[in-house]
Amino acid sequence: MTERGSEGVGESFETYAEEARIQVNAALDRFSTYDNDCPETLRAAIRHSLLAPGKRLRPLLVLMAAEACGGDRERSRFAAMPAACAVEMVHTYSLIHDDLPAMDNDDLRRGLPTCHAAFGETVAILAGDALLAQAFEVLAEGTRPATVAAACCVELGRAAGASALVGGQADDLAAERAGGGREDLERIHRRKTGALFLASLRMGGMVGGASAAQLNDLTEYGRRLGLAFQIVDDLLDAGGDVAAVGKRVGKDSDRGKLTFPRLWGLEASRERAATLIRDAVSAVSPWGETARHLVGLARFVLERNR
């Protein structure tokens, strides 16, 4: 067995992330081939959204947490890949549904037409439904031992449910009419965005055999990272470039959404994101070299331009 933390010493986060993305994309490609009972249009719609160019941050978090807790990169990554793909399937389902005319009504995602823009609303809804169901199939079938698979299914189900991702989206839409303050905004995004970040880390830790103390550190890291990611996302919507971001910008302001720049201002939002990232890094700093890519991802989130 490889010594804990000995693999990839000196490797940059960018190099690590690119290699991991290639492996995640290859696995997602395999999972989305389907048999002849899957209608061709549905298959095309799923693959259009699932395989679109993306940062794959949530799968990266799963893999990084598993490797940091498990010690051996090759073995940990193989064991954690079903969880990494499952969380990306849930994330993609949520994007397909969030983009629908009845919700955020977006026509561009990851630099491509949104699923409903390319395939129609009916097929897009069904593509999202299929991905949500498949996520739990992949997670339960591919994760070992069965007790860890069950715990991961609970973690992902909770993060995707009525009190987390779906509830956050419901409150986000309601706030367009009712408004709200800073606490309301943070509560929305702790669930809508942060819940999947947190589930990704905790599932990766579970697959990697994390101790209770390690799971606690990953939880603290994830809570701060998820909120920082959303603040930066709001900043990009306020002043980003469509070609770089891969989706329409300025739309949140046009719809009257609660955003961090709107309630905090641009500079205070940047400062809040920077503080959250410092706190996230501090949560895993005691891990030393094994947490280097978690630290790198946190810094990437703060500095990203897309």
C-alpha cells in the first residue's frame, strides 16, 4: 500500500484536477450509454447535459476526500468513482430542472443550449428524472461495503431533498416575489448549493474510511466552501463574461433574485468569500500534505472566473 500522502507530491491542483476530470468524464460516458429500452431522444438529452463541459467540482470533492482519508490514490479513486458520478448526476438533474421556463428560464448552460432549449421541456424533465434515479442506482451498486453504500445513499438523498437542495430552490424562487435579508440568502444557499458540496465531501470521506474527527473537519470545510462558491457565482453573474462563465450573466438582477452583491455589495461580498475560504482551509490544514488538493480547490473557487 502506498504511504499516506506520498502520491503526487509536488503535483499542482490544476494537474490533479485535469487528470481526475478525464477519469470522471470517462466514467460518466460509460454510465450514460444505456440499453435499447432507453429512447434515443432521452439518451441524447441526458448525454447533452451530463457530458457538457463542466468543472466537476463535486466529483473532485468526493475523490479528494476519499484519497485524503484512504491514503492510496488509485484504490481510493476507484472505490469513490461511483459516488463521484452519482453526485454529478444529481447536480446535472438539478441544473436541467432549474433551467426550465417554470423556474429560472435559462437557455444557456456550460456554454451549450440548456436541455429544454435543445430537446423541449418534456424531454428535459424526463432527462432530469432519469438522472436522479440513476444516481442512487450507481451509488448503491458500485459502493462497497454495503453499509457504506447505504450511508452514502442517505447522505445524498438528504442533500437532494425537501430540506436541502429542493427546499433551497423553492425558497430562492419565492424570494423573487417576497424578498428577504442576509440570513434568508445564506439559508437558501446553504441548502441549494452547499448541501451537495457537503454531501460530496462526506461521501468521499466515508468511502475512504474517515474517522469521526476527519468527517467533522470535512463538514466544516464543506460548509464554508459551499457558501463561498455561491458568493463567487453571484459575483460572476453580476460582472462576468458570458463566454467565460458559460451561461447568461446579469439574469439574477433582472429577475429580482436575492444575491450577495445585491444585499452585501461587491466589495463586502468579495471579502466574505475570502474569509470563508480562509476558514475552509483552516479546517483541513491540520491534515498537512494529505489535504493539499482540498486547499488547492478552495483557492480555485475563490479565484475562478467561470
